[in-house]
Amino acid sequence: MPTSKNQRIEQLKQQTPQISPTEAFQKQKDGAILIDVRSISEIAIGSPVHALRLGRDFLEFTIEKEVPDHNHPIMIICATGMRSLFAAESLRSLGYTQVMNVMGGTPKWKYNGLPMEEPLTLDSSAHLRYAQHLDIPEIGEEGQLQLLNSRVLIVGTGGTGCAAAFYLAAAGIGKIGLVDHAMVDISNLQRQILYSSDTIGLSKVTSARATLSRLNPDVDIANHEISLDSSNAEKLFADYDIVIDGSDNLAARYLINDVCVKLGLPNVHASVHHFSGQVTVFWPAGKTHPSPCYRCLHPEPPTDDPSVSFGESGTSGFISGMTGSLQGAETIKVLLNIGQPLIGRSLRYDSLNATFQETPLSANTQCSYCQDPEHFPGYIDYEDFCDI
């Protein structure tokens, strides 16, 4: 026989333990997880402190990432206690064994004087701009807010740096720092997408900032029109969460590596040559996926690496763009702690043969830079070291 709405609600109440907001608050202090399944607009005006704000739409898609233990106590809250009943039923169907419903919802929680907060949320314009991200369970509003609070430094605004900067600005990274002291040259236009014919002769970082600001005016673009060296790099890097190596010479690669190792920053590294490009993430300090550093692979400057200089080795524009895009993708994965970043792995794309090759990378236990975090060897004369 068909079941009426009221009958169904009564069935769910019988199947789901009902607790008061006061009981829920105490259980939350004891380690139970409180999940707010209301809409984004409702959460924006107030939500219980320390609640997981997963929303009803993506609850089933995101819950196992947020609460992997199916036996962990979970409490569901909404505005009236009705949506939370149906959410609790869905979680039970996924195998969660201790799911409770908070009676009276958030109005009762607030009435009882329990702690509320107004979490950071996206405004209507941001919802439109980042709508495609919001539809991805691995990102959603929480991930987008995290991107908006992230700071990415891009060293070198050449072929890969331009592509990475363009897509990271579009993705809503809160602050992007650009490091380069060169001017736009006509030969750059074949692969460096932030410049155009009318910017030839202008500063690269100034030209890049103008392009990125037109793309997304909400992103803070910081220009660092300097020649990076051991006297300024550490102070500069310390203001950022992650570094993208878009450099075109060995001295810069070693310096970037050493500063990132000392500060514990992830270093999204890439190189391109003719019709191929490769990407990896060096992050020896990474807690979940420790990796080698650049020096582990190259204790001495490589003499047989054709990709040490874009200008000398030559490269196709689309390979620079694709490799830089991969750097951008790895950056977002690291910032959001999603997927499997290329930490301890190198990915090489050969466009002539349309093949990808993945190579595992191992740390050098004798590496004096990354193997003993307590004893950093110090910075060196990098140009002399690389015989420049």
C-alpha cells in the first residue's frame, strides 16, 4: 500500500534515534560528528560551530571522504528535523551504523543558546563564476573557499608558468605571485599565452597581471619583478603555500628546490623539450606522501638534460600549455588534498607518439638537503655551481 508523507516521517522517526540539540552538543564535544545538511544560503546566516557543512545535495557523494569510519557516531541537523531524517536514512543505506537526528533543527539549537557561527560562504557572483567547481564533489563550496584562501607562487612566467597562472586564476586561487624580471619578446608569443603583440617590450609580470586581472578581477596578483637569488628567495617564498617551478635554467631550479626544502613547501616542477613535457611534485616534508627533492635526482647539475633551457632546446607551444596545465592541476590537488598528486612520481607526455609514461622517484638517503630537516646545509652560489 502507498505510504503517505506523514506515515513515512513517522517510520523514519522510529528507525532513527532522536536527540535534543543539548544532547547533540554534548555528544559533539565527546567526538561525535555533527553534519549540517541545509542549503548554502541557510548555512551562511549561521551554523553550529564545528559542524560539517555538507549540504543535502552532495551528502552521499562526500560523506565517505569526510567520515571514512562507518561506525563513527553521526548526528544530522537541518532547519526543522525533517530533511535530516531522510539524510539519516541515506547514510544508513550506505552502511553507517550510528546515525542520529537532531530534533528541532538549528532554530532549537540557537534557542538553547548553543554556539553558532557565520561561516565563510561564496556570494552570488562567486556561485556563478565557480559553478562548475561547485558541482564537483571533491571541490564543492568548501574546496572553493579553500582555493580562495590559497597562495601560489609561480617562478618564471614563460610557457608553462603562463598556462598554470591562467588556469589557476580562472579557478579562483586567492593570491598568485609572479616572479620574473624579463620583458615580453616577440619570440615568447608562440607559447606564452598571457602576452600579445601589443605587450612586446613591456614587463612580463606587469603584462601577465593585466591579463589575469581581466580574466578574474577577484584574484590578488602580486608582481615580483626581480631576479631570484639566495638573498631574496626565502623571504618571498615564506608568504606562499605552494611553489610552481616555471624556470628555464638550472641555477633557478636548484635554488627553488633548496628554499622549498627548507620551508617545507611543495614544489610543482616541470620541464619541456620539443614535443614532450614532464611534471612531478617535490615535497620531502609532505606528511601523507613524502617524496625526493630535485637534488635527490640530480646531486650534480645534469649535463645531458636537453630541457634545462626553453630557449636553447626549443619547444612546441601546445606542449608548454599542456605541461603548465598539468602543473596547475597538481597544484589544486595538493591544496585540496584530493586525488593522487605526482608526489614521488614523474609523468612524461610524448606528443609525437601520444604516450604517457609514469616513473617512480625515490629519495636519495644521502641527500644532504632533504634527508635531515634539522640541518639545512645553506644556500650556495647557484650560478657557479651550475657553471653559468
